[in-house]
Amino acid sequence: MATITRNQAGQDDQYLQNISTLQGRLQVSDSTLSQVVTALTQALSVGTEGANGTLSAADRQAVAAQVQGLTSELLSLANTNYQGTYLFSGTAVNTQPFTLNTATNGVTYNGNTGTTSVQISNGSSINTSLPGSQLFTNAAGSAFGALQDLYSSLVSGNNIGTAVNEVSSAISQVGVQRVFYGNALNQINSTENFLNQDTINLSSQANALVGVNPATAATNLSQAQVANQAVISATGRILSLPTLLDFLQPLP
């Protein structure tokens, strides 16, 4: 009986370690995407300025240079590295996700579209990331594509308003994708609270077994295990409830 309790406590400890590692990764990812939105919002502002028909060609070139700088900033964010691996390269975590062609201001995605999952409690796993192609070059609103088009439009003086609208769509798309990280953090925080409480309960049960009549201890342990399993099952059902991302249309 004590062995069963220790085994369950050991599992809880492993799950808590998984959560601790995952928490940091998700928090950095979410913070990075927040900075991405800030950079794109700045691009939207300077693009709107560049769309002013009274600007000279030299003025537009100056605005285009600002967009080029924001593209470099976005590239750095998209290539964020956490504890030795890249956050946005899919499962190719040792491959730098994006490279910039300075001649065209375009980018190439070098990662893949794979995802991984981590078990955070009995019967419950969670996806750990989204691939960079889904976040930054999404057909529904490509962050890099929008900045590339804005830069080209400012240099040529043509279709600047259209490019500004592309930037606006990219901001919206990054916001939609960012929901994944917010939901994931909420899920693991809830699971962490449960596991911490379960650890306390298991410790109390182990202490209660010391010096107790074996038959009584067996009955108490059996009841406690049934209660724990009920809570774990309920938690699993809650964590599997649909989120906003479940209702989004799949990518083509």
C-alpha cells in the first residue's frame, strides 16, 4: 500500500517537472508573439504614413528603411532560441527557422510543420508549440509576406494601401494563433494546482499509514485512491474541452 502511494507520488513529481519545463517554454513563446504584434503594429503605423500621397520618393525610401528594420526585428523574434533549441521550427528544434534574403527582403522557412506533446497528468497530454510557418507565413495573414510587400510598395510607390491592409491581416492572424499559448498555459496551470494538492494528499495518506491497523489502512487507501482517480478523470475531461482553436478552419 505504501508502495502504491510512493509510485503515485513519483508520477506526480515527474508530471510537475514536465510542467515546469513546459511553462517556461510557453511563457517565452507567448511573450515573443506579443513582441511580434508590437513590431507589426509599428509597421502598420509607418506604412499608413507612407501611404500619404504627399510624401516624396525620398520620404518613402526613408519609411521603407524603417520597414526593413522591422523585418530584421521580426526575423530575430521568429528565430527565438530557448534553452538551446528554437521555439518556432516545428520538431526541427536545432534548425534556425527563418533566413532573410536581404536583396528581396523575403524570408525562407527552414523548419517543418511537426508538433510534439508532453504528458502532464494521467491520461492528459498537451501540444507544446506551433510551427513557425503557421505563425509567421500563414496564408490567412503572413507577417513576413506583409512586410515584404509593404517594403516593395514603399520603394515603388504603388499599392501601398493594399500592403498596409496585409499588415493589418497579419496582426490579426498572429493574435489568433497566440490563443494557443494562452490556452496551453491555463491548462498546465490548472493541472499544476491539482498535482500539488494531490502530492499533499498522498503525503498525508503515507503518514496516516504509519502505525495503523493493516485492514484499516487498506480500506482508507482504497477510498483515497478512488477519490483521486475521480478527480484525475474529471480534470482530464476539463482539459479536453474544446478551445477557440478547435473552431478555427484548418489551414489549406
